[in-house]
Amino acid sequence: MIAKVIVDVPAKQTDRAFDYHIPDHLATVIQPGIRVVVPFGPRKIQGFVVGIHEKSDFDELKEIVEPMDIAPVLNDELLKLGDWLTEHTLSYKISAYQVMLPPALKAKYEKKIKLISPVDDLPEEIRPLFQQKTEVPWEAVTDYLNLLHKEVLNGTLEVVYEVKERVKKKKLKAISPCMNPKELQGILDSLAANAEKQKLVVEYFIDNQKSVELRELVAYLGVTSSTITSLVKKGVLKEEVIEVYRDPYENRTFEKTERLPLTQEQEKAIGPILASIEENRQNVFLLYGVTGSGKTEVYLQSIEQVIKKGKEAIVLVPEISLTPQMVKRFKGRFGDEVAVLHSGLSVGEKYDEWRKIQRKEVKVVVGARSAIFAPFENIGIIIIDEEHETSYKQEDNPRYHARDVAIERSKYHQCPVVLGSATPSLESFARASKGVYQLLSLPKRMNNQALPSVEIVDMREELREGNRSMFSRVLVESLKDRLQKKEQIVLFLNKRGHSSFVMCRDCGYVVNCPYCDISLTYHRFNQQMKCHYCGYESNVPLRCPECNSEHIRYFGTGTQKVEEELGKIIPEARVIRMDVDTTSRKGAHERLLTDFQEGKADILLGTQMIAKGLDFPNITLVGVLSADTMLHLPDFRSSEKTFQLLTQVSGRAGRHELPGEVIIQTYTPEHYSVELAAEQNFDRFFEREMLLRKMHQYPPYYYIALITVSHENVAMVASVTGNITKFVQSKLSKEAHVLGPVASPISRMKNRYRYQCLIKYKREPELNKTLKTILEHYQQEMVSKGLQISIDVNPYILM
């Protein structure tokens, strides 16, 4: 038999299946979807088996060296999906398959065969391997692979990948008594009267003879570690180092939650989804509901229906809103039926969660973008929450969007896809308006709670009246008022993008490019302003062209600075700051939010990561410190992102009994995305924004593709991008707009110069072929001269 293998060499020449002969002793083991080691040229490399055939067109074939798996790691559907991904994202097959696997299967690991059933259930030939042990290294069993394959299918053995973690094992100090309770009582009686803390510890161990973690003991008894050290020195207690296991949710018990009665609106919204599940019909639904309207309950009850039918569900949530709260909702409803996949897990944890899915031990997977490739074989629903989030788009190869993959998988499984959002992306809403997706609406909040009242504060006025602080007077008043009432506050600093823009502090004028409807970006090193779309440059004006004021300068501020200011204005406020610095350690995100929930702080101050998914009853005030930061980024989606973010943040206030209030500080109060976010009026925003998109020929009216070229030599980059632009223009119809060549917004990165060419088009059947030709044509220069060309067919970041 012949195996067709995609080898792990990401290059044009090797982007096809190679034929290898299957040796007789591996005849039953090798099957589509498993990874194998094959000879390739002078070396041995890994590859994926994508098919088995009886004969080959070639006479001389090399043999497969050995399998890396016994059961397939990719099922038939995922293998087909790999073809689709390659075609749609212009990537190599090998990259498409690699992205579907957990990182553990790419790391350095040791493979072992583990015994699950009693040893007597095994065939006699392999019983001796497992005498006195339950795990055997892979190298010891390679002669018996056919037999092992059968046993793995029977469920008596399994293959385990033990990741050689670069991370250290987690070790903790533990304390245990060296004496029995009677002897400890003697020690207690002999302790001096003022040794109160030591007495507490000894009393604890008279009742508990087990070893306990030092941290826990110190926290529980309110003693210091020196108290315990002195008892260790006296020989009363002993200290040891223990290794603890990493299960992300092991010491958390999730309270079982029951389904909630649905409101009339929810009933109306869930109806078509349930019908689609019942009839095994592929449908894409856009569930458009205001913040707090109960979208999650609709998801949960739809999943319940899917599980009843014996099928599985994939739920995607953006990385930053994969908060413990979100996990709790799903674990609370479905318990151990849920696997969770996100970037906060270690390599080993991710692999364990993935294995649960592959072994069909769970029915639901909740995760960030890559969870869309979960190896389920009987999917009944795919849900994408906050579908407008740009983090669903992968920015390196293969550059897929999770929404597109979800729709492709749903066609295979004939099941519904539900896209949920309070502020859908313009593309999705336009498709729903045209009937490509089915629109389901939840216009009211769950408990008929009013949406929070929103006040827009014009910071130019504040400046005119002599307030130079980053907090408006209204916000300071409201902060003090909430502190008195013992209610909680969320302060949001809109800090996105690397660039600063130039703005007049008196009239709010922002310096824009005369040829593009986008702000110029201020470059500090040469004091220049530049358009990141067409390349126009200009100097920073000394006076505002609009009002002649001298207060024109670039803009930008950080969370630390805000925290310091808060300390000066309201020293008594307890503040939790959440940003990249404070949440970089594992579990920090969850710990800070738990502290806030338990009322250990009055103010939660943060960036993007606090905008979504938080649902705390005591938050009654949300302050947005700088609504404009994103408006003036060189990106045609900047108004849309600003509107979405402001709406999301506002939705954190007044979700329960207490009414909510939102204060938005801005230097451009008249901008429609700020005004309409304050009214939470998505429909009007959609109309306004669509007009501009049509005028400037951007999605959803046009598709776009971005070609970025980079190299250390700027002349080479400019000339290659120029040639590519000409070639694209010659191949596409007159309807397509090809813009460029122009330096990328971030024109030099890691000492490489970057140029780009942007294509806007409606229907171009030749486009994919043209883009592939470009990649093939420059293949040689890419390898030998270090040129890099990346093509993104549906870019979300134009930087």
C-alpha cells in the first residue's frame, strides 16, 4: 500500500503529497490523519498522511520510517478543511494542518504507551511489556505496533505524549507535624504565655495531622512564616517541597446552575436556532442583542438541545473575555462535559483539554480562536460570541478568520452557526440585512433594566475653564459620590495602537491627510506627520490651522499615570489596575477580578481587557477617560471599533438592581461614533458608517487584500512592491482598485523596511491565481535574498 504524505517543509515545491511505501508490519497502523516520520532527501522529517492508495505513478519509493501516532490526530473532516484553508488563505498545507493541533504535539515530547485495563485483557504477546508497570516508553514497543493499534482502538491501551516542559515543575513548600497529637499537647503546655502565634500553629496541628501548603497555613491562621520556621527549628514541625499538578480548574468547584425561564424576546430568538438544530439544517444566525439582554442563556439552552441529540458544541469567545466568569457559566451548566482552551493554559494543560475532546469525553468546548479546530466529529452548533472582535482573525500564516472556518465546518456537519454581538461587525450586519445571514434580535435587557444613562463630557470645555487634570469635574464628583455609597466603579482607558495623533487641545482639531479620510500619525523621531495609506507627509503645525491656538500637540497617556492622578484626587479610593503589566503572570487576571468582585477595591482601572464580559452587580459607574484614542488611528475601521468599544464598556454599568451611569470624556464630542455609542444606537451608526464605506470603497461594499513586502534594503522593497503592483493591475479587471506601492504604517520593523499594496475589489475570479503567481515568482528571492512577502486576503490590521 502507498501513503500520500504532506511533509513538514513549508515551501512551494513541497506543497503537495509525496508517495511513500507502507512497510508490511505497519499495514494496519498507517491511516489518514496520523503523523509519520519519513526520509526526505538526506534527513528524516515528520509529515501528515492524507490518503492511502494501492499503487503509485512512481517506481522507486522510499518507506515510511515509523508512525508518530497510533490513532489519527486529524479526522477526515479536518483533513478536507486543510485543503479549504490552503486555498482561502494562500498558505501551505503543512501550515494548515499544524494550526489545528495543540502546541504539545509540536513541542519536544516523550511518547509512552499507557495501560488502562487489567494486564490480563491484553494479547499474550504484549503482556510481558506491562508486567509490574503501567507505562512503557514508545521505543520499547515499536515491534508490536499492529497489535498495539488494535488495543488502542479497543480502549485497553492509550498513547500519552509527555511534554518535555521548558517550564519548571510547580513546587510548593508544605508543612507537616513531626509529633502525634499527645506530644503536641505537651509542647503547647510548655510554650511561653506570650508565644500566641506559635500556640495557634500547634493547636492547628493537634486537630490536623495532615501536611498543608505553607501559603495556605499562613493565610488561614494569620501568622508569619517566621513563626513556622521557629517551630521547624525546634523539631515540632517539618518542611518539605511538594510538586503540584496543573489542572486549570482543579481546585474550583462550579456551582450547578439551572436553566432560566426565557423572556418573550429570548423565546423568539431561540426558536429558529432550535428548529435548525432539529432539522439538521445549516444556517448562519446573527444574534444581535444589547449588552445584558441574555445572549448567554440563549447559547446555553441551544447547547442543551444539541447535547440531548447526542451532538457536540463549539463556543468561541474572544481571548480577553475568556474570563473566569464566562467559564463558570458553561461549567456551571454542563459540568465536566466542558473543555476549555485558551492562551492562559500551559502546553500540558492545553494538550490534556484537547485529548478530552478527541477521546469524546466532553461535549462542549469553550475557547479562543484556535478552538474552532476542535476535533469533534458530530458538531451540532457553533457559537461565536462578540463576533465583531478582531482577535478572531489570525495575523500570521494561515491567516484565517474563525467565522469563515466556522461556516465551512457547519456546511460539513449541517448545523447552525450563531454569531452573537451587541455591536455586530458591519460585514455581518450587512449580510444579515441582505438575508445572507438570518437576523435575530434581543432589543431589551433581561430584567427590563434600563440601559445606563450616558453623559458626554467635552474635555475642551474643561481645559478652557482651567481644569488641566485628566479627570473632568463631573467624573470626580461622581467618583466621590459612589465611594460614599459604597458602590463600585470601572474606569476605562482607551489605549489602542502604537501611534499618537496630533490634536489641538482648544478646538479638538485633528490633523488629517488631504487625500485620505484618515488622521496623520505623528512620528516622534523626525517630528513629522504621515499618512499610513497613501504616503503623504507634512510637518507638525506650530499653530492650529482651525482656531490659531498654540495648544496643538501629540496625544497619549497610560494606566500608571491615571493611577497616580487618582491617588492625588481621591487618596482614600482602593484601586485595582488591570493592564499588560499587572496581568502578565498566570492567574493574575482571575485573581484581580475576584478581589474586585469581593469588594476589596472601589475602582477597577484598565484597558481593553476590562471592556467585555464582566458582570458585577455593584458596578454603577463607568468612566471612559479617552474616547478618542482609537478614532484617529490610520484604519478605516477606527470609527467602528470606537463605537463597539464604548458600547461594550457602557454595558458594564447597572446590569442588576442598581441603576447605572456612564461618563464619556472626549475631545471630539460631535463625532458620530461617540454620540451614537452614548445613545447605544447601533442602527443609526450602521447607516452613517455604511455611507462612508461606500464612498471610500471599503468593506462590506468591497473586499480587500493586502500585499506586504519586507527586506533590509529599502530600495529593493520599493522596487519589488512596484513590480508587484504593476503585475496585479495588469491581471485584474478595471473595476478593481490597486493602491500602492507605499510604505507600510509601521514602515520599519526589526530593521526590515516594509512596503505594501492594497487591492479593493468586488468580483475578481483571477485574484487567487494572480496572488499565487506572485508568491511562486518570488520564491527564489525569498529563500536566497531574505525577501518576505505576505498576502492577507481579508486583513483586519492594515498596519
